[in-house]
Amino acid sequence: MKNTLQTIPTLLVECCRKFGKKPAIVLNNGLSISYKDMMWGISRTAQILREQGVSKNSKVALFMNNCPQSVETFLAITHVGAVALMLKEDFSKEQIDEIIKAETPDVVFINENTKNLVCEDTNATIMQISDNRILKSIDKGLSRSGYIIKSSDPAAIVYEIQKDSSFSRRIITHKEISSSETKTKNKQKAMCKKNKIQQITDTVINFAKLLSGRSVVC
């Protein structure tokens, strides 16, 4: 049981129990989304992922942007035990194609106006991140496999493009994200600098605020 305590889903459920009406996501317009409402969105997206055949250790590509759906989608991916493949829209189409071919995600979440970044022959369901609308369907059937998420399980894969056009790749576990709030800022910065993936890593680590009852600003 101890090994499952430092997982994103376990801590998130506990936070929703404690802070159900507290703001989880604060929007630029001053409005907010409570933990209870955020959990409803996460559960809905998680069910859609299961319907697309996503289960533990499946990979789901996520093009991050500054919207609450990005946060909810990431948490939904980890909720079903899948691994979030974190991508940026400023990667070139060739770089994205290379990463997707190497990682073979089952689902790709992206904005409809930038879906051309993903090659048409990609063997993955493509979904609109803002509303879970399917832009391209690859029917892999409903996932029915049970799963137990452990703290040592991967939660995210992050890439960064170096100056010589090579890739840096790093796996971030549930424990790293769920326990990151206990680390000092200097240690976090040192870790990110060493792995040369500071921008996306900081974004993922930022989600850990939600696991300690703190709000995330979108």
C-alpha cells in the first residue's frame, strides 16, 4: 500500500476529498475551477481514453498549452495508468514525426488549428484538447485491463531539442511529480538544468501543486 501513496491519482483523489470546493485551476479572467469540477473533467477524459483502448503503460501524446484542459488531460492520462508524451508546438513537423514514430502513442491530443503538425498516416487517434472531440479515429477497442499504479511507474516522457538538433529524453515517475513539492526550488532547477529539459519539466512539476491543495494558474 505504501508504494501507491505517492502516485498522482491517489494524491489527487485525496485532495478532492479534502478540498472539493477549493479552486484547483485559476483562469486569467479571474474565474476558477474547483477540485470537484476538475475531477469531473478528468474522469470524463479518462473514460474516453479507455474507450480508445488506452490502459496502463499506453502512451498518449499531449501538446501542452496554457489552458485548463491541458492540466485535466495530463491528469486523466496518469489516472488510467498511461504515460503522457509531452510535446511542444514549436517542434518542427519532422521532429514531431520522428518522436511519434519512436514512441508510437495510441492517442494524440492537439489543437485543431495545429493538427497538421501530426502526419496524416500516424497510427493514433487524434483528439482536440479543448473538448475531447475526435479529429481522427483509430479504433482499438475498449480497454478492460485492470491496473495498479505504483510510485515507480512512469507518468510522463519529456523531450527537448538541443542546438545540434539532437533529442534529450527523460522519463518522469509518479513519485518524482507527487513528491516534488517537498524539494527546494534550487534542487528542482539543478535537476532541470542537468537534464536540459527545463521548460516542459517545470510545466509537469507545476502540476504537483494540485496534489498538495494549491491552485494552478492557467
